[in-house]
Amino acid sequence: MKALRWHGPKDLRLEQIEEPKAQPGKVKIKVEWCGICGSDLHEYTAGPIFIPAGEPHPITGESAPVVMGHEFSGRVVETGEGVTRVQVGDRVVVEPIYACGECEACRKGKYNLCEKMGFLGLAGGGGGFSEYVTAQEYMVHKIPDSMSYEQGALVEPSAVALHAVRQSKLRVGDKAAVFGAGPIGLLVIEALKASGAAEIYAVELSPERKAKAAELGAIVLDPKEMDVVSEIHERTEGGVDIAYEVTGVPSVLTQALESTNISGELMIVSIFEKEAPIMPNRIVMKERMINGIIGYRNVFPAVISLMEQGYFPAEKLVTKRIELDQVLSEGFETLLKEKDQVKILVKAE
């Protein structure tokens, strides 16, 4: 079967590999759609980050080259021995976190903070940029017949956004700012709406992404046109309650922190490729808090339920659909060159 594998930075190859079989406890899935994630782009341009290169991953036992893709939906075509929760024909999405189940974080139920944590589609075990993939039964979540496979491919990134909002101190009626209206930033806006935020400011440069943020109901601010920190403080009479940093740009991190009010919170959602300095007095003198999230936990069912209510709409967030053969030229390279793109979905063949 065809599969996109990571061999090194700027070295992704669409190759023919052996089709996986449903081993005991595993589910074989015919992939329908897979989204290109910001983490995938980071691995492409500056990896390895999550990808095990050289040493095998402690859970999967695999090292590069590995199949990529962790935001995907599909249909169950085979189940391994012992699988009872899903059956052939079920429409599903995969929660792709590997966890050891034994470390302190796992014992506390915080499996996304596992000492050996990895992602299917980054740490081995197959991935969504392929025709078929297998996943452990516990990773698989059924989606309703009313939900399209395209919508299903947005469950994983939407889970990141909802987890970010849930882990923050947001309360109904609070004011929030989202720095960066890329795919995750836009999904954070949706999660904030679902969670009862009274005002949502989106700080973004791209015209298309600004339009998307406005379409989702955010108040859009362009840092080329104004001092966004001053503007937010003026409009909110002192700053937002919470700012979500979703760019991975060091200078934006300081802006996001400064946009919050006294005792405000900065929630870091993005992955940074390099150090991002912050003057501690910016935190101390306002008694601000800084928090961060990685991935998600125990949130997929809630995301699927919210999608049934109309949140995280694929029709407003997906800007391009391509075939697996086009994944490099029309997918990864397009996202690097065209900052107006939001979410690109790849159709498995």
C-alpha cells in the first residue's frame, strides 16, 4: 500500500509498504481523510521532535522511517482477536496517544503526560497518510452516521483546542484572546464559544485566516495595523482573562502574556522550535499565571458531541482537499508557502 514516511528533515517519501494486519487487540482501518497538522510541519522542517530517530520509541519499538499522519478518520475493515468495542463497518476516528500505563502520570490518569508518550503517526505503529492503518482498540472512537469523514478528521485537532480551554481557568462570561488563527487557533475560538466566553479576540496577519476567525465570531486584530496589546487592554478595560498562544513565535509569547489582566493567565498551546525568553517581572508584578498543554486526554467523546451540535465545522475550516499522491507538493509545501491556508485534508486512496 502507499504510505508517507519520514526519513529525515525535508525528507518525506511516498513509498509502497506492506499492508498491516489486525493483530490481537487491534483494529484495522481503511483511512478516509487525514489532516496535515502543525506538528507534522515541524517534523518536516525541523524534526525529529516527536519522531524517534536512531533510538527506537520505548512503546512502539520503532524508529525512523515511520509513517506520518495522526488526524484521521476511516472505516473498520478488520478486528483482531479480543476486540469487542467496535466491529467491521463502524465509522471511526483514532485518539493516537501511546502511553505506558505505569508511570506516575499514567497512574494519575494523565496519560498525555506519560514519560514515554508518543503519537501514532509520529512515533511508529503506522499513520493516517496511508491507505490502511491499525490501532489499539482503546484508541478507537466511533462517530455517528450523521458526521462526515471530513468532519471526523477534525476530531483530533479539535480535541487539542478543547483540552486547552478546559485546562485554562476560563469561566463563563470571561474574555479571551487567541494569538494565531491557524487551524488550532481557529479551533480554540470554537472551543471558547462552546465554553461560554463573552468576548474572543483573534490576533492574526493572514487575510484569509482573519476572515475565518471573523466568520467564527471572533473580534479580529491585525498586529500590522495596531499595537494589539494596547488595543486589547483598551477594549477590555485592563486586559483579557486568558490569552492562548498558538503561533510558536517567541515574540508573540510576550505579547500574549502582556495582553492579560491582573492575575490573568497565559495558556501555551503551540510547540516551539527554539527558546522563547520571558522577563519574569511581567509575571510577578501582575501575579499572572502561565500554563501549557500537550495533546489531550479524556476529551474525544465531548468533541464528537459538540460536533453533532455544529461546533468545529469542517465546511468553514477546511481550505483544500488533495489526494495522497499530492501530499508533498500540494500539502506540506503549500502550507509552508501559502499562509492563507487553514486546514488541508488528504484523501487516502
